[in-house]
Amino acid sequence: TVDNVTSRYNLGAAFSIDIASTYKSNIEFMNQPIVNNNGLNGVVVSYNYFGYGGCGGISTNRNWYNYVPYILSTLGNCSMTVDAEVRPQPGTIIKFPVGTKLVVNQNLIAEGTEQDPIYFTSLKDDSAGLENHPEWRDDDGNCIAGLACDTNADGSATSPAPGDWNQITFNTDCSNGCRPAT
């Protein structure tokens, strides 16, 4: 459980979940953490192999929270699999590095609302979720560089484009009640 935490000025990600850990790590946020000026301003979900955030399979049920963006791996051009149940809360932002795809072999239950949509977007997208996080916006409504909206910590140097990330593939038989995200 993470409550009333600030992560700033570190070289890596503000937070990281090692999906290969025998401890089946997850982060449960109790309140909005403050993240700024980190190497990555979010939660990296990856298979940690000697310090490198690679792709792998999510094999433990997880809830993802809408406080900071989730980043699927730190490597591009790889596949992250869902081999359990992943349930992002309404308003959760899930970002993909270049070429990364998500392969759903079990359940991805992503039920956003009109007020709190769930975003699947490029790591370069600084606009996702700004409507729900006024603390990330300047007076003109733009992302403030270095905050969680600037997940890749490059200010406005990059912007999202078609083809930045690969796709979400559902390889599951939904006869057991899985509900693909829209």
C-alpha cells in the first residue's frame, strides 16, 4: 500500500511492478501520489531482468489505479501478455512504448465511464487524462512538463502519432464472462 508519497528526481520510473517476482508485486495507491521529474513519471509494469524492464506475462490478478499512468515495459517492440485478470479503474491511463502490444489470454476488464474513460495510448501522449487531473495542467489546460502527464519526461519534445504502439489482441474465449475493453 502506498499512501501520501512523493517520488521525484530519480533516474528510473517513479514506481515499478516486477511481473516476474515470486512475490507477485502490485501497488495499491490509497491517495494521489506526487510524481515529478523522474526518468518515467508513472508505474512501469515489466518483467525485470537484471535491471532491464522487458516484456513478459502478467500472471497474477491486478487492479490498476487512476492516480498515475501505467507504462507497459520500458522496451519497445515487444509483447506483454495478460495471463490473469487485470482490472484498470475508471480513469486509468495505460501507455505503450513504441511497437509494444498487449496480448490478452485471460481477462482485461476495463470499464471506464463517460466522465472517467480508460486510456490506452502512446507513451508520448501528454494529453491523456488531463480532464481528470487538474493538478497536471497549466492555466491553458496543457500538461505541465515533468508531472505525471509528461510520462516520458521530455516536456513537449515528442507527441503521439499513429503507429506509436502496436495493438491489443484478445486471444481468449469469452464464454467465462470476460468483457473486452472498448
